[in-house]
Amino acid sequence: MNRVGGVAMRGKLINTKTRDAARSATVQGSQESWLQGEGEMADKEQSIPPLERGHALIAHRVFPGQSNTNGTLFGGEALRWMDEAAGIAAGRCARKAVVTAAMDRVEFHVPIMSGALVETIARVTKIGRTSMQVIAEVWTEDLFNGERTLATSANFVMVAVDDDGRPTPVETE
Ligand SMILES: CC(C)(COP(=O)(O)OP(=O)(O)OC[C@H]1O[C@@H](n2cnc3c(N)ncnc32)[C@H](O)[C@@H]1OP(=O)(O)O)[C@@H](O)C(=O)NCCC(=O)NCCS
């Protein structure tokens, strides 16, 4: 496992040291490992659902209309993509409607240039009674050489809800 992949797999907070590695590393393969649930997080957390239950991957190109006055991606767009991916991952996990209850540890590690190819990935890392913890990350990818860099990350709590919008249990089987 490479270093940046380890950051993602730990699925917690990306400290300064690893964040710096994320800024410069070539990370081909790390996302695949992360999505396969390998690594420390998968070893330690028994409640991590299998890959087919609780992941999402969305690819985008950054358009000028999504950029700020610096010519880089507006942070709110990245939040929207991560929220969307987290909702898909949690919805797949619960097979129920979900809402976002909380979002924290939002970190913008590197700017994303207008025109960039980005992938937003999310994975459920823990299932509670009605809630699910989800890690979401936005990665940039150099279209020509495949080099990937972790740009943005956040942790989410998504809650399964019934038709009345009230929390409803997530079945673990
Ligand atoms: C999320 C929501 C359904 C929770 O309803 P609630 O009556 O407060 O629910 P509860 O207190 O019973 O909590 C339900 C679960 O959510 C978790 N939860 C609720 N708020 C949370 C928060 N701020 N942080 C972390 N977890 C939270 C609880 O720990 C609990 O988890 P568990 O069942 O796995 O133990 C409700 O607050 C809501 O509808 N919020 C608005 C959601 C929304 O509009 N999101 C944006 C658009 S999707």
C-alpha cells in the first residue's frame, strides 16, 4: 500500500504529514485499494460493510462556472459532490432513503484547477443503528499520465429515514 492510499484507508483525519504526502505523491492504485476495503480501517472496524454495500464514485470535469475568481474549484462544489457521493454510498448500504445529519473534518488539501478531471469517492466505514459514517474524498487526475492527488476530504454522518423523514434502522444483514 502506498502512503496516500494509507491515508484514505485509515479513513480518519489526514494529518499534516500525510497531507503533505498527498500533495505530491503519485497515487495510482490507492483508490482501488481503498474501495476494496483493504488496510488498517478494514482490519480494525468490524462494522465496515462489504464494497458492494456502501460505496460511490462520481467523475466530473471542472467547468469555468464552477470555479472561483482564482480559477480554481469553488469549495462549495466540492462539498456538494462529496455530499452527493456520501448519500449514494449510504443509500446503497441501507437500501433506504438517507439524509445528511452531519459533516465534519472538511479539508481542502490542494486547489483544483478549472478544467481538471476529478473523481469523488465515498465509502461507508461504520454502520450504527440508523446512522452510517461515510468518508468522502475528491481526487484530481492528470488525464495524460494518470497521476492522482487527494484534493479534498470530509467525514459524513448519513441517517436512514422512513417515509415521514424519521430515522429508521439500517439492516446489517
Ligand atoms: C438527521 C435526522 C433525521 C436525525 O433525526 P433525530 O430525530 O435527531 O434522530 P436521532 O436523535 O434519533 O438520531 C438518529 C441517528 O442519527 C445520529 N445523529 C443525529 N444527528 C447527528 C449529528 N449531528 N452528528 C452525528 N450523528 C447524528 C444519531 O447518533 C443516531 O444514530 P444511531 O441511530 O446510529 O445511533 C434529523 O435531524 C433531520 O431530518 N435533519 C435534517 C436532515 C437534512 O435535511 N439534511 C440535509 C439534506 S439531505
